Amino acid sequence: MGPTVLDRVITVNAISSMVTVIILLMAFMRADYGFIDVAIVLALCGFVGVVWTLRMLTPGEWHVQVPRLNELSGEGGEVSAHD
């Protein structure tokens, strides 16, 4: 238990990852590879849950800030290629 919500989110993510690894180890030891699907679904649900929780708890808009993005897309001016 952490003092902040973010600490608790990280803890839930770590526990989900550990349970996924345990399921994968069980599948390997028993040679029953049907458990791999269960582990993949659990990992995806854990990831989506963490992203959703962070999205709900963080204020403001989520915009990706990429420096010099306009130059790469060709909108910021002419960029010449040196062949």
C-alpha cells in the first residue's frame, strides 16, 4: 500500500504481471499450452485496466508532444534529403 493512488496502480500492475508469469510457468511445467491464452488475456486486461485508471485519474488532455513533428511531416518548411 502506497501513500498515493499512483503507487497503488503500480502495485496492481506488478501483481498482474507476477500472476501472468506464474500462469506461464505452470503451462510450461505441465506442458499444457492452453494456459498461454489465459495468461495473454490476463496481461491485456491488466494493461487496459491500468491505462483506463490512469486516464481517469490524470486531469487534462492526453496529447503526445513530439518535438519537431511538423518538420517530419513536411508542414514546417522544406527539408532536403542529402543523397
